[in-house]
Amino acid sequence: MHEMSIAMAVIGQVEEAAERAGDVTAVRSVRLQVGELAGVVPDALSFCFELACAGTLLEGAELVTDTVPGRARCTPCAHEWAAGMPPLLSCPLCDGGATDLLSGRELQIVGVQWEDGRTPVPTAQPIPEER
């Protein structure tokens, strides 16, 4: 289950940011963008996140996931469409096979709320992919 390694990577990044901030005593919530084509099951990620947070600065933190729909564009005709799941990667307009995936593979931390109410403004940081 790679969701556990993703949850642990998120926790690690948030703990590093909290350490840099200096006076954080707890984390209330973490918001992630998760693309529908990223290969991540949000419910499994939430379950793993809750387990992995035990005994850390993030214990009891809420994980909020925002799903980013997959979108593709046909290179020859410039038509854009919802790629869906499983993804439709040939153009529904001209049947062209040269497409660009515009969105749907995101996996990044977009917000963290500290217990004291301060909200850091992180640069959207992708979570390292497993190899």
C-alpha cells in the first residue's frame, strides 16, 4: 500500500515546516491536492495518515484532500476534454493520439494549519513519487 509511504512523506514535510517555524505545538489540518490520475486512493490515504500521525506533532490532524480532475488536450486540433478514469487519452473529436495531459497527476501539499491558527504559505510542493 503506497498510501502509507505518501502519508509518511506528507508528515515529514509538515514536521520540517513546523520545525522551521519554531513555535508550533500542534497541527490542526493538512490540505492536499490529489489528481484523479495520481494512482492514490483518498480513503486509503486518510486511513494511513491517521495511523502514521500517532505520536507526532500531527496527531489528531485532519487530512483534507481536494481531487483534481484529469484533463487532456489534443495536440493536432487543440480540443480539451475530461480524461476520466480510466483515462481517455485519444481525442474524442478527431481521434488523434497525440495528447498532452494537462492535469490529474497532482499530489502536493497546498495548505497546513497550525494549532495556534497561523497558516504558513507553502510553495506547492509535490510529494516525491515512489520508484
